Amino acid sequence: MIKPIANLVNNDRDVQVIGRIERVILSTGSNGQNYMIINLVDQSGRIEARKWLVQDGDVETIKPNEIILIENGVASEYRNQLQLKVQNYKILDQEELKKWNLSYDDFFISAPLDVEREYPKLIELIQGFKNQDYKAVTLKILNDNEAKFKKYPAAMTIHHNVQSGLFWHSYTLVRDCLAIKPNYAYAQVDWELVVCGAILHDIGKVVEMADVGATDYSLEGKLLGHISIGNTFVAEAAKSLGVFYKDDGVINPNITLLEHMILASHGKNEYGSPVEPLLIEAIILSTFDNLDAKIFKVNDELQKIGYGEWTPRIPTEDMKMFYNHTSEKEK
């Protein structure tokens, strides 16, 4: 009987698991022998699997985005993290998946919102904007990249690394920003700029990611990064719409403001921002961007442990561990 990844527990033996391979790392142990680190995912969760005895055929067969059936697997904890030992396995094709009443789509964790219902709300919000440049550029970029924007994850591992994670993360920032708007009615904030920045700040990830499963970064992703790619999107959209320059030949300040929102979205140079926020709107965006990523990552780790336990050290949180003080009943 197939066991969902989320249901695996320490000392599980002779378990059958079917998962999609997200990433594969071939490494060498202190004994000189090669071993494989295989990151697996199904709809219920993720787990790191290890194959300690690696043959040449394994390297050719075990690849990202393949669906693998693991038989006689053994689950055990290492440094407070569950691992699955791979012994016997088989790569499944579409026809073999049908025998298990499964399809390829069953091996993606999805964002917890109805994208098809929420996306039109986002478009309607933008269409109501008074600033015609913000509106036209944002709508064009979304129209040109709609399918990927709605389906792609927001990252490979750091945060919102689920199907539709890019939309989920971006839409969350939009709602966060709108939620605080009444509290800061006294402040000189261009809320339309904040919202467009929230929508576009990660749009370059539709090119940065190699595929919808985020198994790797594309060449452009590795050499340019999503911030540079997104900034180029804004400039190209503005030029195609004829709004990049004003009538006197000067670059349209509205376009420069949109570009700054993307370029400053990580907040600090050391966090990857080419420039740091020099607009009050960029402060709002970078703050919520950081907050949303932190909440997702820490919560993701907390969900993997039981009440009264500590998470493993989280690299994005300065290697701190976090305590799960919430019982299952309270969740």
C-alpha cells in the first residue's frame, strides 16, 4: 500500500512511496563511494531520500520530474529531520501511474487558494487604477505571462515553493498592503504603486525558473536573476505601449518608479537588491516581501514536527531553531 510522504514517521520500514523527483544531487561520501540525495514530493509533502549504493544506471534513470516508486523504503530521523532510505525503486510512466489511479498532477503541492477565482479580482483591481501608466504596464506584463504567473512556484526552496506559489505570494503582498492602507491614511503613499510593485516584484521568476516544477534555474535565471529580468519586463512593456518616454524624450518617471519597486524589493544590497528602497512605497513592499517569506518558511518547518518539538536549524533565519508550542487540536 502506498504511503503519503506526510504520513511517514521515524522507523517506518518496508514502506512504498510514490513521489515526483524535484532535485537530485550526486555526492561522494568519506568512504569514496557515490550516493544520491533525492528530493521527493507528492501532494501531501516533501522528503529527502538517500540512495547509498549508486550504479551508473541510477544516474541515468533517477532524474528531476520523473515519478519514482520506492519499495522497501526505510524512514529514519537524522539531525531532527526525516529521511527515506531508497533500496528498490522503479520509474513510472503515465500508463503505470494509471494503474495506481494517479496522474502526474498528483505530485505537486498546490497553493491554498483558488487561483482561477482570485486572478480576475486582481485584474479588476488594476483596471480601476487612476495612474494609466502603472495600469497599462502591469496589465500588459500579466497578459503576456498569465499562464506562468498563475502556475509557477515563487522559489525553488526558500519560500512558496509550491504550484501557484508565485501568484499566492504576490497576491498575499497585495492584500497585505491594502489591509494597512486605512491605518496609514495620514502618510504620503502612492498605494497604486505599492500594489503594482507587489504584483511585479517577482514576475521575473517566470523566466528565472527552468520549469513549472522549479527543478532548476534557467540560464537567464543563473546569469541575470529574477530582479533584473523583471526590471527588463517593465521597460520592454513600457516601450511597446509607447509610454517609456514622455513627449519631450525624457524617460517617464512613472516607469522609473515601477522599476525601482522591483530593483529594491529585497530591501538591502546584501539580500540581492541592486538598489535599496528610496521610496516609502518600496519600504512597504520589501518589508511585506520579507515577512511573507519568513512566515512561509518557518511555518513549513513547524508543520513537519510534533507538539513540543523543535525545528531543524533554518538557514534563512540565521540558523535558528523554532519551537512548536501549538497542539494539533489548536491548529
